[in-house]
Amino acid sequence: MKTILIIEDEPHIARFIKKVLEDEAWVVYTAETGQRGLIEAATRRPDLIILDLGLPDSDGLEIINDIRTWSKLPIIVLSARSNEQDKIQALNYGADDYLTKPFSMGELLARVNALLRRYQNNQDSDAIVQMGDICIDTSQREVSKNGEVVHLTPIEYRLLSVLIRNSQRVLTHEQILDEVWGKGHQDQGHYVRIFMSNLRQKLEDNPSRPKHFLTEVGVGYRLKM
């Protein structure tokens, strides 16, 4: 049975989220401070953490940073901070997703399910990745659409691989640049836009209305499987 840890200092929000998640048959633990949250995370080893950034004893970013030293478990940030730079900072620290308060429980549940699926798929490390009519054979480094091989350049395939490893997760431009091109390319954000456009042209049915290679405006990109 999947377990979820909520680190949230507003009791009424924590209780509401806990009730909804328990109705979905998850086991849910809560913590009202950052330090208590770290203890619960280390002892409970949950499958996913829902974290508020505005905690009374510490900044949520510090909590993300601490957890990332020993675990890759999915973290969804909840915050009243709606500034794009706050979102980018949280994602760069290692959060997997970011929801701005107020949010709908339907959207939160969808994000939780998507992240848990991605995390499980990454652990299974299946060599064949299927996205609708797109098939990626990671062992052969071969991509096909509707049964026909699609030629990707080395950079395009590297970008696709990074997106697959982080599917359903929002990746900032900085994270993509680091993983695909390496350090020292932080001022080359146009690289990401150009090669993302190339992938859409080659793999999407309608590149102007993509179903898989999605833009998160002002933040980065998300691969929807």
C-alpha cells in the first residue's frame, strides 16, 4: 500500500488533503514543521511527499535539499508563492512538481498519481517506452512512430532520454541544459526551444498542439506519457 507524507503547517489544509488521499486508499502521515517532516520522511520512508514551502521553523527549500541528499522520492510542493522564479527555484532544488494555492483536489490527485507512476516505471527500468503511437527502444536507441523508424540526431535523442527519465515532472530550462549540454550553457536557453521544437515536429501528430512535449509557461517543459 502506498504511503504519503504531508508536511504542512496549516492544520485545516493538512486534514483536508489527508482525508481525500485516505479515501483513495493511501496511508497518510502528517507533520506540521520542517524538522518533524524530516524525521517522518527518514523513519516512514513514504512513496511521495507533499510539502508546503512556508513552514514555521524552516524554508521548504531547505527540506527539499536535505531529502535529496539521501532519496529521490517524488516531492510535490504546495505554496502560496505564485511567482515564476519561486517555482523555478523549487524545481531546481529537486522538487518534482509545484502547485500554487489555492488548488483543486482533482489536480492534486492527478499529479500524485502521475508522479507515483513515473517513479515506479523508473524503478522498473523497462527498455521499451510507449507513448501512444511513439515507441522508444532505449536498449537499441531506436525511436519509431506508427511502426516507422524516426531518425533523431544525438542531441535530440539525449533530450528525449532526459524527458523520459523525468516524465510527468516539470523540468526547468536550466535543468535541461545541465543534463543535455552540460555545465556552462546556462545562457543558451534557445538551444532547448530549438531542439524541443525538433522533437515535436518529428514525433507529435500536430506540433502546434502537442500532446506529449508540453510547455510549462515561464518555467520549462513536461513530458506527458
